[in-house]
Amino acid sequence: MGFCFSRFSEWTEVNPGPTALPTGESTIHASWKGSTGRKTQVFELLVVACDPRDLTIENRTDLEKRVNDALTSFVFKTSLFSAKRNNEDPYAVRFHPARLDRGDGSVYGFRDEVRARVNAKVLEEEPKEPNNTLVVAYQFSNQPFPRNASDLKKEVARLDGLVEEAFESEPWLKPVTREKKLDGLHADYFPHFENPALEEGLPWQILESQGSNSTLYTSSFCSFESVVHIFEYLEMLMANIFISESLPKAMDAPILIVGAGPAGLLSARKLKKMGYTNITILEKSDRFGGKTKTVKKEITLASGAKATIPCELGTCYLSPGYDSVLHLFEEYDAGRNFVLDSRGDRPLRAIVDVDLARDDEEKATGINMGEWIDRKSGSLGGGIWETLADTFADAKAGVAIYRYNSLHRSIFGYVANHDLRPIPARRPDASLFKQTFNEFLIAEGLEILTAPFTYAYEVQGYGNIENIPAYYGLVWLTPEVLSGVAKAAVLSTVQPGGNHGSVFATTQGWGTLWEKMVAKEEFNIIYNVTISSLSRVPKLPVPAPAPE
């Protein structure tokens, strides 16, 4: 990221708040039981790459206690089914904003993995049985994720029941007939702070404490629930001279990373590239990848050839904001990226909105996304925005995007033609922390962006823009993302029919990236771990030599 500040405290400008982490070095004493048996070991560095609420550190500081108390998150669940579909239905993705807004675990969207690749012309030919497909259904609940096994089992059963009910009774799901459930994922999703904790400055207090007590925090709660934010936050930390000086001096010093999700794997990769050779990763589940789960299924094409379809149950699509991590796919030979939403006769997305539907068919199956944005924004004259990209080609929207990007850069910072991310260098003005994202857009006269931002933010499962703090909307919807969409709009006009878009997928799936990274880097991951003891013991200062 190129941050060149001498010390975080010089640019965070936050109140001290709760007691900061003790300064100085510590040794990390850990005991656990896992797939390799029981073990106790002393480490020189602790990297917390999991949700800190899942980790008990015996001598937590006041700041760590405050962070754990203030964090909140959502329940996110996906289900993969084999299915039959109406082959005349063109859409690969359906999103029902009103169902997500309920926040009760209702099915709010689904993605047809086969149709998405057929529409994008990634498959060289049509499937042999075009009505057979693979569908991922999405659910979201704004209730706290159950912390004990019994309550979690009950919640998963409840959510499974809602899936059954929805596909049997909801008209907008009728284009798909479920057959067999193949897999699923439920996750404690998007750990974040509400406005009072943001106003207190907790993300910046965490940043200021990094490296103290021989501890680093690298999981998504520090920035945002996405691979690109985790990657950029880690790069930002390691570029700071005070952080690097707090790391062990010996390259063979034992380092403990807790969590083998994207944060843990990227942390291990970064430390290894810095020269560290003795890294242990403890993972509570039986797999790496965390909220990435790619399930690969084989289908038969018209010629009889086989094709592998990566079905994404967690981390899925990419946007123009992911440029900083694209090199990882090349570095680990993990496939290429392809455009999902280029213009053509096969649209990607439909939005289910009964209030804006003009006939029974639209009420049942949804509205083309561009048309929905057009109506939602009040341009009922018909079809100005045929695609999401057209939103940004419209003159009024163009002015709004320019203003939004300017506001974003004034809040986050802008140095040497580069937008600073993943979090603002300084805590923003307190007024930002008294608004939801929707209130921010209205206050700044940016209502025209409400419709596209509703889709771009909410479909990921990050919550409702009418409830989520404005800060997180700005963290996710960056100038890079919006500029990428605008660029696609311009290129689509100049080169009609070209392969231009702003939503991308990977040919082999995100899971392949982590698989190949783990194999190439030969990470030492211990699975099915229960940590029985974890503490930090301050190192005694080395006494100065006696004068002669």
C-alpha cells in the first residue's frame, strides 16, 4: 500500500479509549489438542487470524475485552442443490431485496452456477441436458450467530426449513425445481462494529496496538469481510516500520497463527515471503479456507465431454476493486478470471420487487436489473439503464459518482494517484458515525445511487444499507469499484458487443487458490484444534551491562 507514516499514532488521531495493549515483547504459551494429538509450545509471535470472540486469551487487555464486547455479526447460510430449471428463463442470478431486509433467515437470492457460465460463454458448448443445473441458495439473518453447538444445530435446522418452505411456495423461485441437496455452508459472517464503537475509534485503536505484546490481528473484523480488504490490511501492517520492528528477529523463531481461513493463509504467506520458516497454523475445523468453500461438480456437455463447475458457497465473485489480489491467481496457477455481466442476449441478474413490477410475470420472476435500477431511481420513461454499467453512463449518475468518489477520497485519503485503503488513515469526522449508509447518500444528495448500491452492497450478505453504518458502505464501495463499472460502460459504448463488464468469476474457483497456496507454500496446518490454554508472558528487559 505504500504507507510511509512513521507511527500509526501520528495519523490515527483517536482518543486513547480503553487501555492499549502492553508495550514490549512477550512469549506466547499455547496448549492444544488437535489432529496431531496434544501439544504445548512457546512461540515468539501470535497472529490472530480468526474472529477474536472465538479465542480465549488468558490475560486479555482492556482493549481486547472492549473489542470482543463491541463486535457484532450476522448469520449467513448457503445451500447447494442439483436442480431442474425452466430453460427459457435467461437469468443466472436472482436477488430479492425485501427478503434480505427481513433479516430472519429467509432465502433472499440464488445463483445458477451452470447458467452463469453458459451466459458468460465460458463453457465451449451447451450442457447435454440443458435443464439440469446446480443452484446455490442464499440466506441471511441479522440475529447473533449461536455460540454453542446445541443452539447452532437448532438454527441450522430452522434455516434448512425456510429453504424447503421457500422453494415450495415462493413464486420467484419457481424457475428452479430443487432435486437433491449436495452441500452447504453456515458462517458467523461479517464481524463489524456499530456506530457507537466506530465513533469511539475501535478500528484505529486496534491499528495503533498492532505488534504490541508480540500480537498481530489480521482477521476481517479489522477492516472488512472480503479477501481484498484482508490482503490490503496485512500489506499495510507489514509496510509499517514499527510493526516490522516488533516481529521476531530470528527467521526461525516459532510463530503461531490461529485460523486457516483467508486471513490465516495470507498471513502465513506474507510471513514466509519475509523469510520466516517456523510457522504453525491452528484451525478449529477439518479444513482450510474459512468462509471460502468451493464445491466442484462435473457435468456432461452436448458432445459428451465433461466439464467441471466450481460452485461457490462462500467467497464468490470479484469486482474491479480486487485488482490488488489478482496476481495471486497467476502466482499459484489457480485459473483465470472471466466477465460475467458483459452485454449480450443473456442477462446475468434479475431483481424481485413486487412494488415496481408491471405485470404478473415480473412479480413472479423478477425485473431485469438495469430496468429495476431505472425504475427505482425514478426514471420510469423506460430502460435508460439496460445494465448496471449504464447507470454510470447516465449523465446525472456520472455527476453523482464523481461527487461520491470525491467524498470518499476526502474521508479515506488520496496520495500520489492512489486511493488509500483498506480503512481510512485517520478516523473520519464523528458525523459519519451517526448515519446509516442510506442516510449518508440522502444527506449528500446521492439518492440516484441508492438502487445500484442496494444491489452492490446487500447481495453480498453485508446487511441492509438502511441499517448498516455509513462507514462500511464506504469501505466496500470504493472509487476503484465505481471507476471500474464506469470504464465498462464507456468501453461497451465504444466497442459494442465486446467482453466488457464489472463482475468477474474465476474459472477454477476461490477454493483452488487456497488449495494451491497451501500445497506450494507447504504450510503446517493442524486441524480439529481445541485450544486449552493461550497466554502471553512479557519478556523481562535485558539488564544493561555494568559500567567498567
